[in-house]
Amino acid sequence: MTSLTRLRPLALSLALALGAVSPLGLQAQSSAGRLPNIGDGNGMSVQQERRLGESIMRQLVTDADYMDDPVLMDYLQTIWQPLRESAMQLGNLQPEQDEVFAWDVFLIRDKSVNAFALPGGFMGVHLGLIAVVSSRDELASVMAHELSHVTQRHIARMQDQQGRSTPFLIAGMILGVLAASRSPDAATAMIMGGTAGSAQGQLNFSRDMEREADRLGFNVHAQAGFDSQGFVGMFQKLQQAARLSDNGNYPYLRSHPLTTERIGDMQARLGLGRTFAPVETSTEHAMMAARARSLMSPFVDDQQKIADTLEKDFSPELPVAKRAAMLYAGVMAYTLQRRAAPAREALNTLLQLVREDPAGLRAAQLLAADTERHLNNPEQCLQALGPKVIDRARVILQTQCRLDAKQMALANQASETLQLWLAQHPKDALAWDLSAQALAQTGERLRSLRADAEFHVVRWDEVGAIDRLRAAQDLAKQLSKDGKLDRAGQMEASIIDSRLRSLERVRRDLLQPQ
């Protein structure tokens, strides 16, 4: 199925969601939370903006290119969370937005250099962007810019500017951004179709909004502790790509057109007399960029090119970060090729190379566990991780290895670990999915069905969740009839009944016109 075909249902859902938004009958924000006069965004409440974002996400999560890689997601979170906190400290992020918006970052398996913000606090990052930036400071600059589009509610403010034509404008803009990297022609068709009848129908935000996102993003980036030269470095990368003629690999250039004025403004913010110097690539970032490149394509030829690069070009004279990246990518390529011996040899070299770098060593240890898991050695995977679990990547990898071992004791441990994790992170869809698997392995079928339902809830699939809960109800009735529903099972059945009623109300509310 082509990307254009896959995105057509999204166009419909966007039109429906946006068509329900009307300035009539909506409460204006308080004067204390007012934004600069580019359009106040009062025609769309923050709750409606969140609902709009969720309507888009319902479609995105079903796309084959939507992905959740725990290792890369942990890395993105080390950038995203400081930026969000910085926006709050600077007053860019209002308390109501912070409470209502999702603040959810996700990955798209795509080679193009792109990132995009959706209404309601959702942000997509393409693997191609992670792969091409030279430092976490450059990556943070893109995320800071996109975060500022969200905090300044630019889509809601476009609603005020354009009036009733805005639903189609916004649908065309978002669809164009998502489609541009895969099919520029399809993207152009969507953009033109989505903006027909609008005098200012463009893929881009207005220039005022882009300048505002630049200015506020720069301040958020600096306040969060990132090197401001990373912001300028990213602009220069995009400018160079524009000079070389955009070939479709830089859709960010379409949605965020660069001007000499904007580039000069960013350079001026570094300070008078200060010359630009590229931010040095850290070992950790080099390894995460290598991971992104490896995950972009599972094809044999692409993985062979990565392996060939390691075998032909690796040299002790190269910078440490460059060597670490080559080794990291090589391990992943060898593993996908089922070449265990060279994978482990490259991995041992990598572990020695980064042994004095805590962040690099952590990344290498996670790679070691992931490698053993893919080589069907769950016990070695658990040994590589060690007993200490302190972050999401370790929790997920440890759980996957325990489940792969097919041992009751390890399945019980996995279930207990995930129960604690989900108590603190109830929106973790992958953790709910793994919890359902762990509970199924231990024979707790009712709890497994409820965990599967929660997985669907987190992915905005209320219909799928209701289906799972009804199946759980039927199972509970059968167990009760057979005299096999113990006290714990009865309590679980009560929870399932309550959860089902709640979700059915949510589903009815979603179907109600606003």
C-alpha cells in the first residue's frame, strides 16, 4: 500500500476532527495565558487541540513505519524532557497546556531528515534526522523549534486567522509533512487539494510563526543547557542541503523554509564577535546515530554495506566517536545477518573502546544485551544487562529476554517488574503489550486480556480495547461456571467490568458532535 493510500483515512479523520472545532460556544483562555498577537488561538481549546492530536495519532500508530525503539527513545527523552522543563521555566509553556497535552515523542522509520509537531503535544522524529545530525545539541535545536510551535499553539492560531477554511489547511499541511519524504508528488497533491479555496493555503506556518518558533526555540534550547552553536549548525546543514537542491530527503525544508534573515538571526544570537565552531560529536551520540542508520533499512544489501564499511574503513587512527559508530553499526549488521562470531568480536572491541565513557558504555551494554537476544541467547542477554534496572530500555530488554527464555520463574519476574513499571508509567504501550505476554505465559489469562486492552487504550484504539475486555468478561463467566474463578479472579472480573463501562462511555463521547 502506498503512503498516499495509507494517509487518506487520516485526511478524513482530520477533516472530521477539525470540522467539529468552531469558535462558537467555546471559552476563551484567561488573559494571563494570552499569546502574542499573531492570533490568540481562542477558537480552539487546549482540550480540543489534544483531541485533534489524538485523532491523528490513531492513524499514525497503525502505520508500518511508526516504531518504538526503547534505546533511541531513552536517548530522545534525555533531550525532550530538559526542553520541556526549560519551556516551563521561561513561561512559554502554560500550566493548562502542560496538564492537558500529551508530550509524547515517537519515531518514524524513514531515511528522510524530518521532524514534525502535531497538535496536543505530539512530536514525530524520523530516523533520518537522528542519523544525520552531528550532535545531540543539533537534534535538540530541531526539537526545541518544534516544541515552540506546540507551546505557542500555532495550529490553533491558524484556526483564528483562516476561519472555516482552516480545517482543510491544517489537514493538507500535516498530510503534506508526513507524505513529503516518501513521495514528493503525492505530498504536493495533498497540499494542493487540502488548501483549495484558501488564499494563503501553504504547507508552511506563516513566516511570523516560524520566526517566533526560531526565537523561542533558541531560548528554550539554551536554557535547557544545550550548546547554542548546535542550533546554528543545524541551520547551516539545512541551508547547505537547500543549495544542493532538495531531492526529497529534506522534507523539513518544505515545512520550514529557510531564509537568509532567519539564518542571520540565529548566527547573531550567538553574540557579536563569536565565531561559529561545530559542536564535537560525543561517543554516545555517534552510537545513537549509528543505531538510527541501521534501523532505517532491514534490507540485506544495506546491512552488507554497513558491514563492508567496518571491514574496509575501520582504523585506530580515526576519532573515537567515529570508531564507536562504525563498530556499533557493524554489530547490528552482523547480528541481522546471523553472523554471531564477527558480531561478538566487534562488540568486545566496542566495549573496550568506550569503557571509560559512562554514557557510551551504557549504550554498548544495551547493544550487547540486544545482540544476544537476537542471536537467541536470552540467558546471555540477561547477563549483559546485569541485575540493576534503572531506565526504560533496560526494563524492556530485560523483559523481552525473560519472555524469550520461556521459563515460568522468569515470566513471573517479568510480570512483577512490569507491574511496578506500569504503576509509574501507565501510558507505556510496549510495556502493556509485554505485560500481556508475561501474564499469558504464567497462565493468568484474565489479567493478560486486561493488559492487552490497556495496550489498545494507550494507542487510542478504544474499539480494540472494548473487544478485549468483552472477551475477558466471557472468560470470567466461563471460569465462574466451571468453578475455577477464585477470589483474585473475582476481583479482576470486577475491575474488567468497571473498565469496560468507562471505555464505552469514552467511545460514546468521541462519537458525539462537539
